[in-house]
Amino acid sequence: MRKAWALLMSAIWLTAAHAQQPDKTVEQPLIVYKIQTGDTLSQLSQKYLRQPADLTAIRSLNHLRSIDLLPAGELLKVPREAVKQDPSHATIISISCARMIRAGSPLKPIYIGTVLEEGVVIDIPAECHVAMRLEDSSIIRLPSSAAIKISVLRKNAMESSPEVQLDLVRGRVELEVYKGRSKTTPFEVRTPLSITGVRGTEFRVGYSPIDQVGQLEVIGGVVDTKGVNDTQSQAITKGQGVPFDKSGQAMPVEQLLTAPAFERAELINHTQASYVIKLTANAQANRYVVLSAKSANLLGEQNAQTLKAPEIMASNLSQVATFYQFASVSNSGLMGTPRQYGFCTVSGEPKSGRCRAVFEAPLADGAIITFSLIKHEPETAQEMVSTKQLQARNGRFVIEGLPTGRYTWSMSYNTTKQSGYFDLIAFTTTAP
């Protein structure tokens, strides 16, 4: 069975690789280095370059007359291929799946903390979810039924962030790319229909081999993308998306649809704390997707649904909030900007009640966590939590005593940096 699975994945990858051709217009072949006081080319060669012969190319590229007199503060262009490189890695930080997921060659089970390297293919079963963290704290999320190959994952001696190329074979990949990355450090996502080059931003790429269509949706920042048969790339900015047709050409850019907004909740089972939660429909939406989790940062166990109407059943709600992320999907298949809610129950009046929010912090046990939580009012903002001394237990921590309202949060530990938001809404447990 394992051998058959490996052969299947090899076939999937070979099919995708055959459909993709390298695109020289998206590549960034140069590294720009800021010259420090006392730098000489011979010193830089010993420290950064693969071989001394590359000095000739650097002198020619930068029109240098001397290798020993480099003006401090000036920018030095260095061919990327001339710089020393080392393998980088991705670390699994979240798995939500009832079955074992395997990756690598030979295939091995993956767990939280598993390290993946360049060349690995990972296939996510239906109703499962995996998240991984790169060395620069960029996050890669693989929802249900996604399959990717990490074709390039390496770090050179002159840059702190790794070079990345992800080849999406099937499904969707969601990325939060570290904002401190150099603009010239390659980070590409390729499908058989499109090529997307990014810098610090948050975006999603989708591809369906059955329907032969693809999507790009930008949640924050800017990305450059093109269909494999387009003559040039185009910049897609925050709140925009572009579908790709089966010929590998980009279709017209669209504004992403807004998420449905909370409207009301109806208690239907007091004993089980079950509610029907209704949201305001988006008239342009074809359908809606909702992701639910027990943690505010949407790691750990998750559940995904596709709905024709913006209405969900929420059961077994408690003082510990359950979080739901909603998004509208357009007729062209573009998933819109998400909106996240935390629903909880309290005794007495909801406005006076206090709830708890769980945050997953995988691989943080023993580490010191810097954490901030801010509650936003119409004209003010109140910092509810601000600490550099937080610690996780069993990979999570809990913030208690939260009133209803809108929140933003951020946390960092080790090399992990995350931020997000949610609207906290409380329902009463008092029987009608």
C-alpha cells in the first residue's frame, strides 16, 4: 500500500512538472548587498562566494576599478548563483487529521515538530489540515485535499530568509510571508496554470486539476503573477484576486467579496448549548466557506464547511470561545477576504459576561512568549494584555476575562511570529 501511494505521488508530481516551464521573467537573479565600512571584495569572496572566480563577474557587474576600495553605504550587486547556499527547512506546527499523514522519501509519518526539506512532496487527505513554519517565520497552510512539492527551500550566506518555490499540484495553499524578507529573495508559488512571485504579504493560490482552473487571492500586500501563457506579469494588490482559465491565461482582475457579517443567533437546544448562527448574505456570493477551530489563531483541530447560505449550527458552546472564519466565494471561484468571530456563552447578560480565548503555540513549551491583545472601540483602543513573560503549557495558553468586542493580537516566540483579529460575541445560557 505504501509503495502504491509513493508511485501515485510520483505520477502526480511528474504530470504537474511536465505542465510547468521555468519563467525567466519572474526570477530575481541578483542579490543587493549594502557595503559595510572596511569591506573588500577579497573578504566578501571568502565569506560569501562559492569560488574566487566569481569576483570577476562582480567587478564587471558593478564597474569596479579596485577590489580593495569599496565605498561604504553603496549597494553591491552580486549574482545569486555565485553565493554559497545551505539547505533550509520547514517545521510542522499544526496537524488536524484523523489519519496518519506521510511525507518524504521514503515515506514517514509527520507530527508536530517534523522537519521537511527541499524536494519533499506532501499530500493532505480530505478533511485534514497542516501548517508549517519556515526559518524566517513565514507560515504555509495546506487545507483539505491540497498537494504540494517544496521544489526549492535553501538559504544563502547573504540573506536571512530562504529562497522558496512551491509547486501546487492540487487544491489550495495559504501563505503568510514574513514581511521582513528582502524584495529580491525569491518566493514563488507555481501551478500548471500560473506563476506567482511574492514578498511580505498574505495570499492564497488555488488549482483544480479536474476543472483545469486556478485562483490567486491577495489578503494583504502585493504579489506579481502571470498565467503560464501570458506575455507579462501583473501586480495584484490587497483585496484583489484573479482567476486563471484552462489555457493558462489570467482572466480580468476582480475585487474580492466581503465576508458575511454576523446578524443574530437563535438558541435551539439549551442543554447542548446549540445555536443557529445567521449572517448577512453577500448578494454577489455563489457560496460561502467557513473554518472553525478551538483556537483564536486557527491552529490545531479544525473543521471546514462549504455552505450555500451563510448560516451555521454551533453546538456545545461554552465560556471558552469557539472561533469561526467566514468568507464569500464569487462565481469565478475566488474566495473573498475573511472575517473571524469567536462565539462563547455566559450566564446573565452577554454584555457583562467574560469569556476565554485559547491560543495554540506549538513548539513553545519552555520558551518565553511576547504577546499583545488589544480591544478596539469605535474611537479608542485598550490594551488588554501586554507581556514578554508568557509561557505555554502543552503547546497552548489561555487568555481569560474577555468582554465582547473586536480584538487584534500578536505574539512571537523562538522564530515564530503571528498576528490576527477576531470579533468576540457572547450568548446567554439562560433558558428562554
